[in-house]
Amino acid sequence: MKIYRYKRRLIPCFGWQDAPYELMKKTARTGGKSTRDPRKYLYQIVALDIETTAYFEDELIERRAMFHWQVSYNNEYLITGRTIEDLLAFLQHLSDALGFARVTIIVHNLSYENFFLCQALHEQFGDLKYFMLGSRKVQSVECANLRFVDTAVMSGTSLEVMSKDYDLYYQKAAGDFDYDKLFSVSDPLNKTEFGYCVLDVFALVDYWHTIQKLRGYTTPRMPITKTAFIRSPLRSEMMHGYYCNGMKYADWIRTIQNDYETYKMLRSQFAGGIVVLNAGYHGKLLKGDIRCRDFTSSYPYVMSHPDYYYPMSIYRQYGDIDLEDPEDYEEFISMLQENCCLFKLIAYDVQLRPETPAAFISVSKCEYVMNEVKHNGKLCAADLMVKYVNEIEFADILDRYEIGHLEVQDFRVADRGQLPDKIIDWIRRLFTDKTQLKGIEGKELEYLLSKGDLNGLYGMMAMDPLRESFEFSFDIMAGDPEELTEEEKKEKYEKAVRSRNNFLNYAWGCYVTTWARHNLLKAMDIANKHGGWIYSDTDSVYYFSTPDIEKDFDEWNKTLTSGAISARSEITGKVSTLGEMEPDGCYTKFLGYGAKKYWLEKPDGKIKMTVAGVPKRNKQTGQDINDWVTSIEDIHVGMIFTGEMTGKLRPDYVVQPLEKRNVNGVMTTCGAYINLLPCDYQLNDSVYEDWLYNPAPDSYLLRK
């Protein structure tokens, strides 16, 4: 046994052979049960991490293999080893010693470790049970009584950022490891290298304990996704002792679950935020008084404000509407004004109005389009468009598009109402905590959690009850999408909405995003006075500022914030209000090449960049990517952001048998691996199909 020292703490360090399994067994604390396993959960937490090295079998092809692994047992013991055989032996001994309990092993970025280890785990333990969020994204793996859980999914951030944000005692070491150095399983690690390895698992356990303390969870009940941290307690409150419309909420929510056909219509109608650049400013350097306004918590605002309604019953089928019939037309207008509506819109000769700042109908969300003209994926014109819409989106389309003729089919209506007051109470509490705790010394973690939970409320609302499932395949070492017949999909949907775990209505999430898009379109209209709107992204607008535009925004803010939830900062005394369109920056220059692809220059000359696919900071060194760009005038199509600049790596997945190979001079068991290769990004033009128009006066372009 050795002793590892970190700051003032001393931790016993073992190899797998002499690890204190009997002591682990003797001191084990258990509790809680799984519905699938009668064994209780081990309260102590285990963290695992592996280190990999490059090796070259034929001097040409770079491969990777594990050369070191480390495990922290509740930050009480450290166990380390070098080979897969050593790791399997440790896990088997751990499983046997604690066979009476379910052991949780946390791994940061489990998808990476799983690719290196799953072949060996499968040979050692037999069947592995996977829960996957995507074909390459593993959330958890179970084998025997061991449950591996991904803390990257749980925290939503990198280990380095996580250790800093939560001010952990054990901080992940950064920049202390030479990733280009070749290792074998026989090469000793120096003190710095060893410390770099083991601090990862200490930080993971420290994070788990911190979350337990802040959230009040024990290991058996700890949520393993970020959204579940808000979903679990809210579900518990709503499904036990809470009443809605004179009924137990648990019974009432079952009465408003829509049938499968209505769900498919809602799924087709659902869309995220609007992200679009003014086509007239595409690729042009803009100069002037450029400002940004941003909605304060746009989604929680529309979920909680009394002016925004939601479907509070099942959708009732009305049928097709004959708009040529006066009675049908009158009833259609009346239902649009009084009900939540959902229907198939068939529109002919669709054309964006000249005064409309930007197209906003996503072609990908249309059932069918014919002879369409697109602007960055948004519909500008078409001979025919078929799309499912609700009454809010329908009104927005009529306001901004000219339509030669339209038809309405499969019209359905539901009753209107506000979301349950329990949800609104949670929004009020979280927004108040977020506002009051911001900047208070000693309350940084509580602020971080309240901010994350407030944002997580929408994710909870928009969760698809028929989300795609994946089954892990050892042939391709990835998840195969579940292939279901239409009847099987219907059965799966009905089972999901009838489940006691389901306490929401999917239609609510559809309305949240519709209302937020509706408000953003209104903001774009205000910003576009004199053709001055530049860019929008979900809840913000960039525009050329004028006194009358600022006055219009201030007047609209009075309407937005009337009746909205507000809270006062304990530090500044400033009152913040949900939904307020606050000023969020002043700039002197703007250059954009499409959605999520733009640069801004501040009055002090500093550059702010937003480019999807290019991190704002180097993933390896932490260096600001803008340090590589000295002037916004230097940005041009074809410009390359190298992997050296960004630190971004591209995974290359290679499947090979688990067998002995020469890894840097030592025969070592290894199998499938991932090569992380430097990833360059080249700035390309977005595709604008025949719609490069200029809606603005020339005075706004290329200001000098």
C-alpha cells in the first residue's frame, strides 16, 4: 500500500490484488431498491477513469490502447492498475465482495470509456444492459451488480469546468499531461503524470458528494440526467396530494393525454427557436450603432405569464373546414379565437411579404412543399406548402406571408387554460432564487443550480414521449436505432403517456416554443424599422439602433412585464422581470455568414465570435479563440480554424478484435478504440437559394 497526498489529505493507494475488499464490504451502507433488482444500492460511490496512448503497429496507422486506469472508492481508497486484465480482476472482486448491493460507478464521458472496455466487460460479465441517448451516446451500462453512469450527461459540462464551477476540493489538473507521449503498460508514471490521472476520479467523487449535499439525494435516488434534477421533485409534488380542476392531478393528467394520431400532428408542428440572418446583410461588414436585446428567460416567461394559454383538454376532432362556406368560415374564426387549435394547412402560391424581415417557416417541418425557394432552410416562396400548425403559428404565417389560396383539413380543438399553478410556483421560486443569489458570496453553487433548473423546465416540457431508442450492437460498437412498425409506435406511445412516471402533456411543450417564436417575430418587426434588423437567435435580436426603435422596445416591455414574475437582486437592488427584453450589448461592427455564424466588434475593439462548430475557447489550453483573430475585417469565406487553434478533436471509431497487440514494445490486450484527431473548421457560405435580396436602405450597408 502507498499513500497519495493531495493538499492536506492522505489517501491509501492499492493495486487490485491488495485492495481492501473486506473493509469495503464491512463498511458498506445500502438503501433503496430498484424495481428490476431486489438488491439495495451501495451508498458509497465509485469513480473510474482510464488513460489511453497512441501506438503504431505498422508505423503508418495510429491506434490507441489503455495504459493506465484509476478508481476512487468514495475518496477513501485509490485503486490503480495498468491493463484490462487488472481492471477486470478488480471489478470482479468488487462485484463479488459487494454482491449484496448494486454498485454505482461514475465515469465522465462514459461513451469514450465504454468503447475501449465494453468488449472485455462483455467477455467477463456476459450481457450488458445499455441505456443510450444516441447511437454513440451512452448514459448508463449495467453488468452483474455494477452500474456505470455518465456524469457528463448528468452535469452537462466538462470535468474541468465542473470542478471549477462547483469549487471542488479536488480540481482536475489542466495542461499537465503530454498527450503526444507514447506509453506502454510497463512505463512508470512520474509524479505529475500520476497526479493528473488520479485527480480526475477524486474530482468525480467530490462532485457527486457535492450534488448529494446540495440536492439532498442519496445514491439510490440520484438522477442521472440534468433535466431529471428538476423533473423528479416536481413530478413528486404534482403526483402526490396535488389537485387540479377538482381532481387528483395524477388522475386528471391522464384525461388530457392525446391519442396517437394527434401526437403525430403535434410532433410535426413542434419546432425550436428561430435562428436567422437578414439575407440582405449576408457576408457584408456592417458598421454603426449595433445593439442586442435579449428576452429574460423566454421559455419560463411564456410558461408562467397569464397572457399565454395552453391546451388543457384532449384535442377533439372537428374534421375538414370548407372556407368557402360562410357558416364553416365563421365557426372556424370563432374556434381560432376561443380554442387551442391544431390542423393541416394547405397553402398555394406562398410568398414572403416584402416588408417581412425574414422567412421563419422551416422547410424541414413541412409535410410537403413544391417548387420552393429557401433562405437558409426557411421557406420564402412555394407553389404549394402543406404543414401542421396551431392557431398562433397560423396567425404569424398570415401576417408575414401572402397566400393565394388555402385549405384547412383535419381540424382539431382543445380547451384553453394556464399551466398548472404548481409549475408556475416552481418557475417563480427558481427565478427568485436565481435573481437573489446572483453575486452573493458563499451562494455560488445555489445560484448555479437554480439557474440550471430554471432552464431545465423547458427541456422537461418538450420531452418527446416517443423519443428514439437504441440497442447497443457489438458488431458496430454503437447503438442501432430501434425499428418499429406504426402499430408498435402507437403501442409504445400509449404506454408512455399512461405511465405513472408521466405527469406532463406533450402539447404544452409545443405551445411553449410557439409562443416564444411568436414573441421573437414581434421583436424582429420592431427592430426592422427602417430595415435595421440584422440577426436573431431564439430569444435575442441584433439591429441598428435608432431612438424610435429603443422607444418602441421600451413601450413593448411595459406590456411584456405587466403581470410577469419579478425578483430583486440582493446585491444591486435591481429588479429583474421574466420576459423583459433587456439591452444585452452595444457593438460597432457585425459580420455574418448565416445562422450561428457571425462576428461582432465591441467599442473597445474586442471581438465576439459565434460559429457553430468552433468552440469559443481552445478545448485543450483554454485560450480564447478570438486571440487568433486580430480584426473582424480579416474574416472571409474559406478561412480555416485549425485544430491547433480550437483544440477541437474529431472521434474516429475503429472496431477490432480484443487480442494481444504490441503497444509500444509490450504485448497488451486491447480491442476497439477511438482516435481523437485534430478537427479543422473551414468557414463556408450558407446556402441561400435565389433569395439574396436587400430589404434595407443602402445607408445601412458597409457603414464607414
